Amino acid sequence: MERVPVLKIGDLLLVSIQVDMQDQTALALQEDLADRIVTTGCHGVIIDITGLDIVDSFVGRMLSSIASISRVLDAETVVVGMRPAVAITLVELGLSLDGIRTALNVELGMALLAESRADQTVELDLGFDLDGHSPATS
């Protein structure tokens, strides 16, 4: 069984999927990624799907599942490198990537996560969200 590498870059984990995702590979990736989030304390996950020519309903569900697991472990997920044909296929299959932000490439994905973490830090420091609502009144 092939494994998908999970690389740590600063406060982020980078997953570059370059192989066809079979059931066992996807399950191993979910477990590996969850373990790495916990052991590293990273708050951001970038999943690079540039290497995927085709995304079917299984891969779409797998991406959603990984994002949900990451969110529960306090890490935000961004999927990058989606080809136009892949985006069209996801829409045609009726798959929505709920809870997953997307960016065109790894660099933009990293910027998106950095911006998100900065917004969360401001909310924590000020004691209210960016709309001016205190947690008690939200």
C-alpha cells in the first residue's frame, strides 16, 4: 500500500497527493494526518491535489472527511491545485466540499491560512469578533 507523505512547514502540514487514492490509502492518510496534527500542534492543513487528474465521489468524500477530522483537532484545511476539470466533475457529481476552503496553489493556500490565523488571534486578543460582537452577545 502506498502512503501519502505529510510534511510539516512551519505551523502547517502539507499533503501532496500524487497517487490514485484507494480505500486503504485514504484511510491511512486520515490516520497519519490526524496523528501529525496532534503531535505537531499545527493549525493548518494544505492538501495539494495538483497530481490528481480525476476526482470521483470517493475522493470528494475523503477530502470532506479529512477536513472534518482536522477541524475537530483545531486545524483548518485548504485544498489547492484543483484543475478546472476536477472542479467541474465535483459540481456535476453534486459534491460540495463543506468546511474546505480552496486556493489555486500552495502559496495562496498558505496565505489564506495565515490570514485566517491572524483573524483568530485578533478575535482572541480583543475579546470580541471582527464584527464587534463580544462572545457573550453573539
